[in-house]
Amino acid sequence: MSKKLTCLFIVLFFVFLAVFSYAQQDAESKGAEIIVIEKGRMPQVTFPHHEHQKTLENNCNACHDLFPKQPGIIKQLIVRKTLYNKQVMNGKCLKCHKDRKAAGKKAGPTRCSRCHVRSK
Ligand code: HEC
Ligand code: HEC
Ligand code: HEC
């Protein structure tokens, strides 16, 4: 193989690597597509994360102004008492769903059993 061709392959390899790691990083920073928020007394909540990101046009702070972008953080903050039980539910989930419904916009559920779905 000529030196030029070898060089070309090496360059292509690094271009591929860069694109690949960028795509990985992007997938990671968006967080999980679907998040199961662990149950306390109530059944667990299965939360469509990416669907919300899309509907809310990537306004991450619609939720993440209250808690950081880390897995399991809601529960951790409740244990550390910097968030209280149901604060996210009432202050974020239900508040937005109710406000949007009242404004006649497409909204999420407000009935307990539509979010707290008992697993079979
Ligand atoms: C409608 C509410 C909401 C919006 C909007 C939202 N998130 Fe999240 N996000 C959550 C919840 C709930 C969790 C789970 C926290 C937990 O597990 O305690 C979470 C967790 C995460 C995590 C941690 C990893 C994981 O998947 O659990 C990342 C990263 C993240 N979000 C990124 C983002 C980014 C980036 C945006 C904006 C493009 C965004 N989120 C918009 C509610 C939201
Ligand atoms: C839009 C979705 C949604 C709806 C509707 C909803 N919840 Fe929740 N609920 C959550 C989320 C998410 C959490 C966990 C985060 C937190 O504590 O704020 C939670 C937490 C809770 C908790 C504390 C944790 C536990 O399991 O003990 C209770 C109690 C609760 N919900 C009761 C209710 C009741 C009663 C209703 C109906 C009046 C209801 N929820 C409706 C999403 C919802
Ligand atoms: C700022 C507004 C906003 C916040 C905050 C928000 N939602 Fe929603 N949610 C919506 C809208 C709008 C829809 C309906 C449109 C759609 O499907 O994306 C929706 C739909 C849903 C649905 C139904 C999805 C389906 O496919 O039927 C669930 C479940 C849900 N939300 C749970 C939650 C939970 C749990 C939280 C809190 C962690 C939350 N939402 C916070 C706006 C919000």
C-alpha cells in the first residue's frame, strides 16, 4: 500500500471516531428515552422523557430548573430533603398538564392512575 493511501485511511479512521463519539455524547446528554420514576406508596410512573423534550421544543428547564440532569436524582434529593415528596409531581408534571389543558392546548394526563400505572 502506498504511503498516501495509508495516510488517507488513518485520517478517515479519526474522522469516523470523532463523528461516532459525538453521536454517542449527544445520545447521552439527552438522557434516557423513557424513565421509570420509582414508586413509593403509589405505583411507579413511566415517564416518556424524549417525547416531552420534543413537545417542549428542547426546553430542558421546563423541568430541570427544579432538579439536575442526573439519573435517580429526584429520589436522592427527597432523601436529602432538598426536594419534598410530590414536589416534582405537583410543581411540574401536574401543573403543566393542568395549565395547558385549561389553555386548550395538547396536554398530558391529570388522573392518578394515568401516571401511576400498576405494573402487571
Ligand atoms: C418534562 C420534564 C423534563 C424535561 C422537559 C426534560 N427532562 Fe430530563 N429528566 C426528567 C426526569 C423526570 C428525569 C429523571 C430524574 C430521576 O430519575 O430522578 C430526567 C433525567 C435526565 C437525565 C439523567 C439521565 C437519565 O436519563 O435519567 C438527563 C441527562 C436529562 N434528563 C437530560 C435532559 C435534557 C438534555 C433535556 C432537554 C433537551 C431534558 N432532560 C428535558 C424530566 C425532564
Ligand atoms: C402527570 C403524572 C402524575 C399524575 C397525574 C399523578 N402523579 Fe403522583 N407522582 C408523579 C411523579 C413523577 C412522582 C414522583 C416525583 C415526586 O415525588 O414529585 C409522584 C409522586 C407521588 C407520591 C409520592 C411518592 C409515593 O409514591 O408515595 C404520591 C403519594 C402521589 N404521587 C400520589 C398521586 C395521586 C393521589 C394522584 C392523583 C390525584 C397523582 N399522584 C397523580 C406523577 C404523577
Ligand atoms: C411544561 C409542560 C409539561 C411538564 C412539566 C410535564 N409534562 Fe407530561 N406532557 C406534556 C404534554 C404537552 C403532553 C402531551 C403531548 C405529548 O404527548 O407530548 C404530556 C404527556 C404526558 C404523558 C402521556 C404520554 C402519552 O404518550 O400518552 C405522561 C404519562 C406524562 N406527560 C407524564 C409527565 C410526568 C410524569 C411529568 C413530570 C416528571 C410531566 N409529564 C411533566 C407537558 C408536560
